[in-house]
Amino acid sequence: MLTGKQFLVFQSVAERNADVAALYRDGIEALNRDAARGRFYPAGHAIRLFMHDLPSLFDLPTLGSLPQLSNKVRDLDPVWDAACQSSCRVDRSWHGEIDAPLARLLTALEEFFSWRKALLPKKQQITEEVLRRSDPAPAGLPADLYERRAKQWVKLYGYFSSVAHMGRPR
């Protein structure tokens, strides 16, 4: 059973997308169940999915549609393994001039860190835009308030992701 404010949120979201609204409702309902600690995992999962899909209501990319860090790190594995076979790697340390395997690793690392720098603000920017577009007030809030709220939202997204995967919340 949704409270008054929860129902208002549900109804507002349902006007745009019934499936996203159902995720919100399911998360609230899972949290309200009496099943002790086990209720948090399904609630966290549903709320994380709701938060993931909410930007789509405003024709914005979803937070999860951005490339995932684990995929990018996995792409580095073979490059790292090849670099460790480099003639520049002797007794677990690096010596000499940069050869081809080491150059490939350094290039891949440069691309990775550039991607990371570009990605992190992207989640923040998407979230700020969701907050702007969903604000019913005729005059928008100051930019710094949207920024602070978006930082909280991204942090909560990480929290619910952790709970949904039965991990310790960060």
C-alpha cells in the first residue's frame, strides 16, 4: 500500500511509463513486507531499476546504458597480460625503452582513464537533467541545488545497486 506522497510519485511516473512506475511501486511494496532482512534485496533491486530507467521518461540515456566499469577493466586484461610478456618487464619491474606490447598497454590505459573522466560527469549530468525536467515548479532551482541533488541521486543509485546485489552498501 502506497502512502499519499508515494502514490503521487507513482501516478506521476505512470502517466509517462507504466512499467517504470511499476518498478517504483514494487520497490515500496517489497520494503513494506514483513520478511525481516530479506526484504531489502528485492526492494533495492526494484528501486535501482526504477532509478536506472527514470531518465528514459525524459528521452535521456539511462544510467545503466552507459558502458560499465567492469566491462572496460575486462577489456584491459589481455592488454595487461601481453604487456607483462614485454622485454621491458624484468623481475616484476619495468626497464628499458618502451616496446610494442608496453606501448599498447599505455595507450589502452590512457583511453581508459579518458573514458572514466568523461563517464563520471555524464551520470551526474544526466541526473541533473532528469531533476530539471521533472521539477514541477514554474521557476527552476539554482544550478548548484540541482548539482547537489544529482550527486545524492548518483550516490543512492550506487547504494541501491549494492543492496540489490546482496552486498554491503557503500
